[in-house]
Amino acid sequence: MADGGVRTTCPYCGTGCGLVVTPEADGWKVAGDPQHPANFGRLCSKGTALADTLAPDSRLLRPEVDGRAVDWTHATAEAAGRIRSVIELHGPDSFAFYLSGQLLTEDYYAANKLAKGFLGTANVDTNSRLCMASTVAGHRRAFGSDSVPQCYDDLELADLVVLAGSNLAWCHPVLFQRLKKAREDHGTRVVVIDPRRTDCCDIADLHLALAPGSDVALWNGLLAHCEAAGLIDFPFVDAHTEGFTEALSAARAADTCQTGLAPADIATFFQWFAATPKVVTIFSQGVNQSASGTDKVNAILNVHLATARIGKPGCGPFSVTGQPNAMGGREVGGLANQLAAHMGFDQASVDRVGRFWNAARMASSEGLKAVELFRAVDAGKVKAIWIMGTNPAVSLPEADLVRRALAKCPVVIVSDCVADTDTMRFAHIKLPAHGWGEKNGTVTNSDRTISRQRPFLSPVGEARSDWQAISAVAGHLGFGSAFAWKDSAAIFAEYARLTAFENGGSRDLDLTDWIGGDYDAMVPTQWGGKRMFADGRFFTADGKARLVAVTARPPREMPNVDWPLRLNTGRYRDQWHTMTRTGLSARLSGHRSEPLLDINPIDVGRLNLLDGALVRVKSRLGDYVARLRATTDQRPGDVFLPMHWTDRFAARAIVGRLLAGHVDPVSGQPESKHMPVKIEPFTADWSAVLVAAAPLDLPDLPWWVRHAADGAQITELAGDSPAQVQGLVAALDARFGRNRLEVMDPARGIARYAWMDGEHLAAALFVGRDRPDVVRAWVARLVGRAVASASERAAVLAGKAPAGQTDQGAIVCACFSVGLATIEAAIRDQHLTDVAQIGAALKAGTGCGSCIPELKGLLARKVAAE
């Protein structure tokens, strides 16, 4: 305990915010750690709501084998036996691990050691392949190592910050807060390069809404401009780089018209960059998630290398990671094309790691990357797979292929803390893992800061750490002595020794100073120092960086007559991955309670669609049903869908079903931003709202989506046959009994039901031809409470709150659970004119600040209306 609390690390994005968790009478209080160098006490909406997600209700409590609960010894022996049988019959490459940036570094290390050192396969890949692999490949091509040159302080020291394909405001909100403060204090200029208008544009001096996929053309144009303007640092280039001539030749051939940007805007960006020595370029998934992502990364790195704007205070290229331990996984070999401690599959590294591990069967070549791995499972080449802490049945492209592959794979082992995920449903062996509050180990954030994740909860049920599961299986396989760690500290110590083994400064990752340290007392510290490469020394054979000649290439599939729109995908502000954690929180579900298809109003009119109506999005691979949201944030011709919803939370809302598995030829990262699609109306005969205490098994319906509310679950539904409503009512009768109240108006197509448990409301269903107009949050608060009087029961069936009780609407400020209707009423009734006044009246916007752009939009709409 520190000052009465436990110092640990947030389990969400790669910012790696420090937390202080303290016990309270009714649970836990989660606050930002003022001493942590990533956040200095700041938190985003997701971090603020972490205590909402600690309930054990959804947890996997015991190991299971073929649907039977068993003890750990039986489960791990069975896992080992099945892995052994597969390898003996089909060779080591018939087995694979698929890991996650949610794992701790120690878990990642154990899995890599078992597979690459003792089973003889490099088929160990991770969901980080879906977000950061192109950056890794670009770093290695340019620097000879996967080294991030910069640190977070540089956001506050730069005079110009370029956000390239990075929605920092929603995906790394604490970093956005730091940048926003720097802009307010020092006048930092901000440029946003993104086809979409995101909340980052709230502080942008220039928004370049470039054509999707045209990043290389823009950055090549900038390199050519810097050369023409005399800004190339030739002493640095000559002494510390190779490849400049070839890179410049490719850059001079660039056609910036491909970007679709106004020439004046391009000129402004180029002039600002050229005139500002202290420039930081932050890039993320908009750059990485492309079939040419590695070239995009190198186009950015080329400019910074050619102008020597790298590794200096306030100056350099900066990749920010999406997951809490994407960096830690990269460090210990979590990618199929790497070995632990940032080593590759060159002969010297294979020999070095093999000797250090005293490996029984060292893998000598790269393994299968994520997309090709699951294609190999589908083809029957990989016959046993162990999935840890991730949900590939949802998150990968070609999601139906992934599901088909898992359904026919002979051995599927899944380690997770959640009992029911789309992937867990395919598992033959289920192993209960520690949840966030139970984990004990380390993580590395985007600026190479290693932090401790410390437990403050006792394990739920029989959950164990992932490294313990790996160690037990290794023991059953006969490798016990190599995996006989007594705790996570012992694993970290071994890993640190490997980074130092035969290093002598030849490799970037060297944790010599960490060897023998006090693991429990570890404070957040960056490996490699605050910045790298300021001395011009890189980790290539000759010590020089490489500028890589790159040429703009269009996305693998382009819109056409049959598929006229281009689909982009990404995150929502308050949700995380496949919602196994954030989906438990009512306030995090309130901002965007269902997936929305963002589309430009021009396209809405052209396609004769209706704002707010349900539509079906189709690609050549599959379909997705969502509610349409007309917004000028989207370029005409482009649409956007979120990545979070799964079969547990919706019907027909898995974005991976739409996406082809096109991958970058260097990094293996799949393309998630450029899928051609078309849109059709979703014609519904009826719509409904179901409110109940817990998620319910629903009959097969064309569309539904549910979200957590205060004390209940709210499910929106729609169908194309009255018989579906009859089946739904019958299913609810079977669940709650026939003690129900009802009101029917067949002429208007209205039916309303309330199932009672004595005098307490158990569930309510509202059906109509159109989306029912009911006060959802008010009904949700009544579930489980006494509704005794005739007037109260009539109000429930009407779905209308008594006078004085209103529905605050969609949550705008998740930190303080302040809704849209509440804010609009305060603006109107109290004559509020700025964000500070809203904060003083309602506290909205005074927490993490992520909602401030939306608050400004509400104020602007009021002014426009007046």
C-alpha cells in the first residue's frame, strides 16, 4: 500500500497511466497516480470508471475440459497431452500461440520461451500484429531496432505537433490532455492528418483530411520540399544515414494531388514543418493499419532523419501504441518474426537465445503472422492453438474464416478471465486467468516506461496468472526445470539478464541496471533513457540509420460501381476492444450505446437514406447492421464503423466480418481502413426496447444490440415478422413466468409488457412499428424495485417517467455521468455560453476533458439555433 492505496497501472491504452487504488466501504476508489510520469494524476473516462468493471459476475471461475469443470492439474495435463500428440504427429509448427497486448511482460516471456525455445515453433503471434506491426517493421528498417526515439515530455516541448492517423483525443486521452495544456500554455501548433474530422481537430490549427491511403504521397512531398528549401541536415545525413539519395529520388516523383487536399493547405503544412525545428510527429493506427503501413511509417521517419529532427527534446517521430503492453510484448518476442529481447531470427541471435535458455529445441526461422496463422488453422496445417487474453473471433479480419477455423481445429485452448466471449465458445480447454486487479507483473508503455502492475484483489475462483498456466503445461511436457519460476519477479529477472547477455551496447534493449533490483518497489522508469539516437548512433551493422525509398501505392481494394463506399474502422471514446471490461459499465456504455454508421449527409441524400434509421452495410465478405448517423465529420464517399461490438452485445455487428485479410507485405499487418462496401436500408416491421436486470438469451432475431444501464441491461431490437415478437414474448414468459401486465393497440402496432416478480418489476418490453418513445433509463432504474400502485404500473407500461423525472439522454461526460438532455437543459435554462460555465453548473468537462469538443458543439448548435 502507498498512502493507503496500491500503486498500479491502467489496463487500457498504451499511455500506461499510473493509478492509486484504495479500498472504500462499498468497493474501490481508482485515482490517477500524481507521481507517475505518464499521467501525473490525470485519467481518462475509461480509467476513471475502472471500479465499475471489477464485479466478478462475468468471470471464468474454474478450468474446464470439453465442457466439464476440472482441477488445474487435470486441465494443464490435458492441454500438455493434446499439444504433445499434435506435435508428435504433425511437427512443431502444427502448434501456435496467439497472445495479447493485455498480457503482462512476464506472461508474454513465458509463452515465447516455451514455444520458440522448447517446442521448436515460432508460431507465436499477438493481436499487436493488428495495430503496431508496421511501426515495428518501419523502425527495424530505419533504425536496425524497434526503438521508439521519443518520450511524452516531448509533446510539451515541441513547437509543432503533427497527429498523423492518430485520434489522440479518443484513443490516448491523457496524452491529448497534455498536448492541449501545452498548446494553451506555450502556443504549440497542432496539425491533424486524418480523413475524418475527429475531436483532435478541436485544438488543430490545420486539419488535412487527406484521401485515405495517400499518406506516402504527402510525406514524400514534404521530404522533397525540405530538400528544395535547403533544410536537409547534410552533416547528419552524411555521417549517420544511408539511402538518402534513393529516398529523395522517390520523394521527388511524388504527386501530392493524390491526397485530394487543397494545394494551399499542403503548402501551409510544408511551410510550418520547415520553419519549426522542434517538431514531433505522433502516428498510430491510421498509418499502421494498411497494406502499405510500413512504407507510410518509413515515409515519416525519412523526413525526420533527413532533417535530423529525431531524439532531441521536443523533436522526433513518435509511435503511440494501442494496448497497455504492446511494447512489453514486442520486447520479449511476442511477434512471430522476433525473438525475445529485441532479437531476430538471424543465426547469431538464434544461437545466443538458445544458449541462454539452454533450449531443448530452438526455433530457427520466423513463424506465422496473425492473418496467415488463422488461415493455416483453417487449412488444417495448424492443429492446436492456445489463445491468451484476446478475442480473434471478433478482432481479426475475415472473421467468418477465423470462426470456421476455430470450429474445426482439433485443439483450441483459451486462457481468459471472462467466461463467455465469442472466441471462448470454440474452446475445448478453458483456463481461468487473473483479471486486471489480480495481476502481478510489469508493462511497458509507448515511451518505453516500464511500470509495475500490482494486485489489489484476491483471485476470483480458481484463476491463476497466465505464466503459471504456461509453467504447469511446460512441466507436464517435461520442461519443468526451465520454467520453475517461483513468482513473476523471477521471470522478470531472467528476462533482464537475457537483454544484457552478450550485448555490450550492440542491442538497444539492455536492462542491466534492473538486474537484482527490488521488484516489488520498482518505480516507473524508461529503458534506453529519455530519448534515443541523439548521438546519431543506430543499431544497424554500420551504426547508420536507413532512409527507405518508398512510393505511394493505393489500397488493395478500391470503391467501384458495385461497392461504392470506403469503410474505415476504429475505436469509440469510452469503449475498449471487444467490451469484455467496458461493456460492464453503464456510464461508459452511455456515450455511444450502440454502433453507429457515420456517413456524410451528401451520401445520405444520394442513397435516399434516413438519418437515425437502421441500415445494412455489406462488403463482398459479409454484412453488418447499424443505425445511420449523418455527420460532416466524414468525407463524402467514406463511412466509419466502430470495432467493439460482438455476438455477446449485438446481432450482425462484427466489423471483422466485412474486412478482407489484405496485409502489408513487410509487417504482415492487416488493412482495416479501406474496405469497399455498399449500404442498403434495413426494413423493419417492428422495433422494440427490452429492459431486464441481466443479459438474456434471445431468440434468433434479425437485429438487436444491448448495453449496460444503471441497474439493468437495455436491449434495442428490430425484426421483419410479427411472429418474431410472439416468439420473444414466449421466451420472456419462459424466463419470468406469466405474471405480466400488458397494454395492446393492434391498430397502431403497439404492445407493451411488464413482467412482475410479486410487486417487483422483473422486465419490460415495449414494441412498436417505429422505435419506441420510452424513457429507457428511468425504466431501467425501476427493475428489481417495487411497483405496487396502479398509477406506477401504468407509468411503467407507458414508459413515461412521472412529472419531474427526466431521462438525461446519452452520456456526454462519462467521468461524472452527465447526459445530453441535462446539458442542453442547463444551457437553455441557465443561459450558459461557454464550457467553463457548463463545468461550474454540472461538472461536465472538468474530469478528463474528453467531452469538451462535444460540449463546444452543443454550445455552437445553440448559437446557430438562435
